[in-house]
Amino acid sequence: MKICRWMHEVKAVILMVVVQFFLAGLNVLYKLATYDGMSLRVIVSYRFIFATLFLIPLALIFERKKRPKLTWTILFQAFLCGFFGGSLCQNLYSESLVLTSATFASAMANLIPAVTFILAASFGLEEMGISTLAGKAKVVGTLMGITGAMLLTFCKGAVIHIWSKQVNLMKLITPNGRHAAASNGSLVLGCIFAMGTCLSFSVWLIIQAKMSARYPCPYSSTALMSTMAAIQSAVFTICVEKDWSQWRLGWNIRLFTTAYSGIVVQGMNITFMIWCVRIKGPLFTTSFYPLMLLFTALAGSLLLDEELHLGRYVSIHFSSKS
């Protein structure tokens, strides 16, 4: 019995580590696709279109007999999940990614556990238990997460080099279109978008926890969410994106990015996360997001030739010793 319980715990942990690894890969691909000139809004729209086409057959095959009856309440929850966890969240995140860097956007994502904990406690999905050791650990961890994210985001120290050679994939792509140059204005705007992403994603986790109680089918739930997000994103993109050539895909980084984001990240990752939310709760699911920062920082440094910086206070401490 103890072995089965331990295997159950390990399964959830392994799935969430895999989720963060795949998200780090998406950050790199997003950066490359936008450097190629592809519209962010089109990438997000294709992401949910690919995810819908991938998930609907899986839901029909694996959950055909055990799927609960679809009600208007579930459809409304799916609409909200598609908006907060899909179209709004991804459009904000992709904008922040281009205006800043892959590592910057991932560092801001460390706020997600803190925001989720506050919202979950407010809605009664997590017990504060401030008088217990576990409750105090949650509060301290939340404060440390907020402080660490702000430190990593706003404090830039000495450059550190961990690779003797880097592979800059940007050089393999001809810059095309509106690639945003880094500036103080773009960094501030990117930070605002990143904070909006954290809030939107946390709201989705709360709604998803409620939806999973009524509709405990991860494939069908993700398919519903992706369908709603695909409709929302496509309508938004058609209204604001006037260049129809942006929708054209070839055998290039654009097709690979949209397929990866739709099938691997939206299709597989979100299914894993919904399963973990139903079994372990929203706070457990978000507690692994610091790993995405680590994976993205390493991938950005190795593959995109991005500079890694120590925090300001750490760099002063090192320089004073030297």
C-alpha cells in the first residue's frame, strides 16, 4: 500500500517536471518564430487549432464511455478556462516573451505559485493553517517566491559564463518583420504583460479545479478548453491582424513552433496539468514553475546565446571578495 502511494506521488512529480521541460522548449521556439517575423497572435491561434485537432480524437477514443453528460455549466467553465488559461494568457505571455527575453518571462512566471496560493486560499481550495508548520511554510514560500521573482527580474548583476561554446540558433534565421528591440519601455511593458499572464493563469487553475470536480476527464476537458481558446484566439487575430500572409505555414520554424506548441505543450502538457490539478490541487501544480526558469535560462544561454546574470546583491558580494 505504501509503495502504491509512493508511486502515485512520484508520478505526479515526474509529470510536472516534464511539463516544465517542454515549456522551456516552447520559450525558445517562440523566440525563434517571432524573430522570423511570424505574428504572435497567429502563433497562439494555431497553437489551439493544432491542440483541438490532436485532442478530440483522443477524447473520443479513451473517454467515450466514462465521460459525464455535458451541461451548460461545464460549457461555461470551459469557455472561461479557454479565455483565462488559453487565449488571454498566451497572448499576454507571448508578447512579454518578445519584448523581453525567454529567461525574463520565465522568471516572472515564478509569481504564479504565489498568486495561485492567494487565490486558492481566498476561494477555500487551500487551507492557510497559519498555526501549523505546513501553513507557515506555505506563507514563507509564497513570500520567498514573490521576492525571488522580483529580484531575478529587476536586478541585473555580473554576467556569468557556463558554456565554453554557445549555439546561436538566431543566426540560422533571417530577421523578418517586427522583431522588438530591447529598451526600457519595452521591458516595462513586457513586465506588465508577464504579470497579467501570472494572474490569468492562476485564475484558470482555480476555475479548472472547479471544472475537474464536475468533469473529471482530462482529454475531454483539455479538448473543450482548446476548442474555446481556438475560437476566441482566431476571432481576435482576424480582427487585429490584417496581413493574411501571416497565416501561411511552410516546412520551416513556423510550422514546427505551432505544431509543437499545439500538440506537445497545449495537448500533452495541459492534459498532464489538469490531471495533477484534479489529484493534487492547483498549488501543487504551480510549485514546479521555478524549474521552467532553470531550464529556460540554460536553453537560452546554450541555444540563443543569451547572457546569464547574477542578482545585483550577489554580484556585489562576489566583487567585494575579489
